[in-house]
Amino acid sequence: MRTPGRFTGIDMTTGQPSPVLDVRGLRVAFDAGRGRRTDVLHGVDLTVAAGECVAVVGASGAGKSVLARSLLGLAGEGGARAHVTAERLALAGRDLARASQRAWRQVRGRAVGLVLQDALGSLDPLRTVGAEVAEPLAVHRLAAGAERTARVETALADAGLDRPPVRRRQRSEELSGGMRQRALVASAIVTAPPLLVLDEPTTALDATVAVGVLDLLARLRDAGHGLLLITHDLGAVARVADRVVVLDAGRVVEQGPAASVLTSPASDAARGLLAALPRGPKPVPRDEPTGPPLLEGRGLRRVYPTPAGPIDAVRDVDLTLHAGESLGVVGESGSGKSTLARLLLAAERPDAGEVTLAGTPWSAAPERQRRGRRAFVRLVPQDPLGAMDPRRSVGRILRDAGAADDSAVVRLLASVRLEPATAGRMPRSLSGGQRQRVAIARALATDPGVLVLDEPVSALDVQVQAGILDLLATLQRERGLALVLVSHDLAVVRRTCDTVVVMSGGEIVERGPVERVWARPEHPVTRALLAAAPALP
Amino acid sequence: MRARLLGVAGWAALAVVVLLLLAVAAPDLLAPGDPDATDVTASLHPPGWGHPLGTDELGRDVWTRVVHGARSSLGVGLVATTIGVAIALVLGLAAGLGPRWLSTVVARIVEILYAFPTLVLALLLVAVRGPGLAASVLAVGIATAPGYARILRARVRGVAVSGYVTAARLEGAGWWRRLTRHVLPNTLWPLVVVVTLGIGQAVVWVAGLGFLGLGALPPAAEWGAMLNAGRVYLTTAWWLSVGPGLAITVTAAALTVLGRALGRVSPS
């Protein structure tokens, strides 16, 4: 692995080591219309040395992403005009506090590389991975021809992609999520910039894939890159960060070595983030299930056609859910969890096997007969916004879902801790956490016996996630709901569920009480999932 | 909120459209005279007092004829678009919601219609029915249908598999309820925008056919036919062409601006 070039890391005037990033008094404000401004960052100080990984953590809205963008001169991109001022904003020894757009363009991709969360959206589907990775070299005229190809392949290899000459010719859709993220990292390191800014680089990835990307970041750090990691994932922080900067409402409220911030946080913001992490077993364990099963799947199989031939998304799955039971379904993406959830909901028909509801046919019954009983088995979808008609207000959505009148709507909103006024809002104007609460309220509208939740918290930050998980636990206790919780996060499942099934390649590879599986995993897939869970104190 | 979003241009366009609709509904309010009344003593008067847009070779007031012509020109645009949308609704919804074989058949029909030049279609209809408004309206209607049908088919398909329609199905909503509550509203609103743009286009088309003598026949006050009649006097009496020409331009522009403004305001 190459060490970053050009920038020596030594201050020429003093001979002292100088940081790759040195920010003092960074303020960012956005135009809020009618001449007013909204301050987002109130004087942030930040340094990153070569070979150091600094993590910036904070709740949603703390200003993390604005900070990341400001460090690339992109604060004003996409939306309101930004006013950026700083006493000092030095990148690789060059002060950019008053740099022009032109000067920033020379810096971006060369002195600082950016890796974004959305790997699919950041790669042009019509261009090869090689062309995307080579772009910084082309823009800055750093290498051409065979040399450019060689550097691209080196960068791909450094980013941990196998067979660079093959990958270089592929397009983003031919790569998995983790490989796309690695390709993005490759495009950021191809010019060997002294500083890499990573904005939530692992949030969209499976736990096991994320671990691989984090190991890659650790290697880059050891090779001398300065890393600024923006994240709300404290597990990622624990794995790679040397120092942590805690951001709260646009101010740095705490900073220090990662180990000490994570074990003995001094600020309320850091304590809040740590307390919100899902950890430990379910607070109120349930008695052993008794009585007949509520929802039962026998020999379930579902086949999807693909260009490479039919594949079994779900194969030979037996599953039993008792009244009031909370069942977790974990596995990596593509393991068949979501398909299993859809089979249990009778959203799809199994190609073999049968799902029964309270002992009567469910998957085998005609839709006309199922319609009335759908009130009993409800879905909380992965993407709550997509599941809401954009032309309908929250109140109308709840009425459509089965709320009898306006007072029922208010009661439902109250049960998920939302204000009555939320009924008049349009789904798009709600925050991620509010949308998920509305989705849960909607599922509760018909007083169901079973809730199927498909990754209900994977898109939310830890504090919002903790609120939703608490809500689910309370609802389950109060209403005696049976839950099927599909998640890639074992910690979330452990916190919420009594029993768990682990899926891999469409099959259930391990099942049992959550605490037993947590303490004594038997299958390699379960062990890998556990190993990927954040190793926090 | 929405009022501000429509913008100055949007509101101006809306005002023009309201005026046009008034000219269609009650032309006598804007121009009380008889559009076909001839007055040989006042032939070919340039625009001036009493004749804001001048008079033609038979002494007919151009302003009065333009206002009364709105009914046939704009009305014809509306009727043609209605025909087009009606055909498109049948084709698009059948293709979007029906079985795969039907979708394929409809797609082929739409492609054939697309490939067929409007002018040839108009000539064909004129040959069958004789020249007149009916033939040109039908021709423009049929010619615009495939465009709308394609938009509808794509949109219906997208909405039908969307998360919220799936959610409604899993809530136990039946086929009819999903169609009327979710699929149609979310499909038709984007179409409203396109249709507003399309009416302006249809007006230009019908006027064009009128100019070629394939639409309304003289002495009918129709903008395209008026343009055609004024063509002979273009060097001596320019106002004969400017009046109906402006009317066509302003109508098409107003509908286009309004359509775009609506497009910005509409919740997609």
C-alpha cells in the first residue's frame, strides 16, 4: 500500500509535525429566507494527524454531515446558501478558509477524498468501476494511459477488491453492496490524498460486510492516511477510531481518545448515544410459550427466477410463532429473511409448503378469504415512507388502515407517542423516527395479534432506534402482541426477542432462545454475525 | 403556500386561460358583434378605433372573429385532447393493470399509432368524412392518444407495485378499493399536468389542419382557417394574420406555462 504523497506532514517553518486537517472556529450558517440565517455549526475546532482516525459522532441534526461537506468546500451544495467562516481551515498545510470555488476544485479528490454512505447512488451505473475510480486522476491530470490503469488497479486492490483487472471492467450493478463501498473507497484513495472524509461509510452495509470495510479503513490509517469518520455507529468508532469528537447542536462538546470517551463519557450527548445502543438481553423475558401455535410455516419454499437460473430464496423452512412470542429473524442481506416475512404475511404464495394462521389455512386460502383476516397479521415495512400514499395525510392513512374515527386516530398516535397534530401532516414532512412510529400505529389500527417488522430500525440512528425498540417492547407487553422481527442486527434482536432463527442461503441454520444463541452460537454464520456486532465495553 | 408556488407567470397564464374559457363560454361578453356580419364599406381597415384588430376583406371585425373563434379552436383543442385521453385511459390502464399478453398487444397498438403521421391520419379521415372540424378533431385526438397511453401505462405500473399499494393490499383492501383510492389518484394527477400542456399542442395542431384546409371551412371563424384566409393579404393587410396568429400563440403559451407551473406544484 502506498503512503500518501506530496504532503510531508512536517510543518516547513517549524519543523514540527503538522496535522493533515487543522480547523479552528468553523462556523456554518444557512440562509433561512427573508434575510435570516440558521446557524448549524458554532465554531468547531478539529484536527486530524497523518495516520490517525478521528471519529465525529452525534445524534441526527448535530451537524455531522454539514461538517463533512464544509471540509470539502461543499457546504452550500444541495439546498440553501451556506455561509462558511473559519479562523483556520487548513488541509494538508494549505489554508482554505477563504478559498475560491476554483481553489477547492484543485483540492477535492487530491488533498482530500470523500466517501459517501450511498454507494449505489455515488457510482454512475453506465460507467465502469475503473472509469469511476480513475476520475480523480483524470480531473487532476495526475496519470494517463497505462499508468492510470495501473494506479486504478492498485487502488482497487488496496481497497480490498479481489481481481482488480476484472472489477475494473465491471459496472456498479454487477457488484454487491460491500464491493461498491470498496470501489468508492478506491476512488477516494486513488490519488493518495493525505485526508479521507468518510460520511457514514458502513451504515448501509450488513454487519459482516461493514466489518470488512472498517478493517480496510484501519489499514488505510496504518498506511498514513488521515481519516475523518463521520458516523452514528459507535461500534464502528470502537473498531477503528483513535480519537472521538462528540458533536451536539453544532458544537464540540467532548473530545478525547476513543477508549476513554466510549467507557467514561463526560458529556450528556456522548452518554445519550452510548445509552441508546441496543445491548443486553430483553428486559422482561417471557414465560415458555404455551397453547397452540398462532402462525405456523411448514416446509416453506420460495423460488425466484434470476438471469442465472432460478434460486431458492427460502428453502425448507419450518417456523412456529405462539401468541405473545417475540421471534427474531437474523441473517445477512440475501439470506431470505424478507422473503420469509412476506410468506408469513401471505403477501406471496410459497412454491411449496404452507403457512397456517391459528390452525386454519393462510397461505393456501384464496385472497378473498384472507382479506378479512389481514387485520390480524400486520406489517411494519422497511421503508415506511414508500408504504404511505404520498397524497394522503397521516390521519387518512390511519383511517384507511382501520381506525374508526378521528378519536381512534388520536388514540393510535398517542400509543406510539406522537402528538395528535401529526394526523394533519403529510408523511414526507415527518422525520425518519416519526415515520416509523406512524407505520407502527398503522399496523396497530386493527388491533392485530401478530406484527411482522421488516428491518424496522435499520435506517434510524441509535437514539431514535432505542425509542422505537422501547415502544415495541411496551406495546408487546401491554397488548400481548406476537412479533416477528426481521433484522441484520443481533443486538437489536437480543434486546427485543425471546427466540431467534438465523438464516443463511434461504435456510434456517440455527434456532433457539436468544440468550442461548448469543452465549453459545453453533453455526459459523451465527458466529460471524456475533463477531461483527460492536465490541463495546 | 400553493398560491405562491404557482408564481407570477403561472398566475398570468391562469388569467389568460380564464379569459379564453370566458371567450369559449360567452364570447358576446368580450365581443358583442356578429363574427360573420359583413360590411363591404369597411373592408380591410387597419387596426384602430372601433376595430382593435382591423377588418378583413369583407369588412368583418377581426377581434370579434378571433373571440368567437376561440370556441372552435380552443374547444376543438379540448375535445381533441379529451378524445386522446379517453383512448389513452382505456389503452394505458388495460396495459398497466391487465395480464401480460394484453399489455404486449396494447404496446404494439400504441407503437403503430405513434408511427402514424398525424397529417396522413387527418388526410385519411378527411377523405372518409369530408373536410370539417369533426375530422380534424378526431385526427388530432387519435394522434395524441399514444403519448398519453405510454405515460399512463408506465405510471400505472409503477404505482401498482409501489409500497403503498402493497401496504393497502396487506391491510385487506380489495382490488377496486386499491384502484380507486390509490392507483387512479396517483396516476391521474401527473397526467393533468401533461394534459394541460397537451391542450395547447392540440390547439396548434387543429389550427394547422385548418390552415391547410383540412379543418374548419370558411366562413367559420376558426383561427387556422382565418390564418389561411389572411395569407393572400399578408403583404397588404398583415393584421388579418396577426390577430389569429397571436391568439394561437398566446393560447399555447399560456397553457404551457400553466402546465409547467402545475407540474411544480403537484405532489408527485
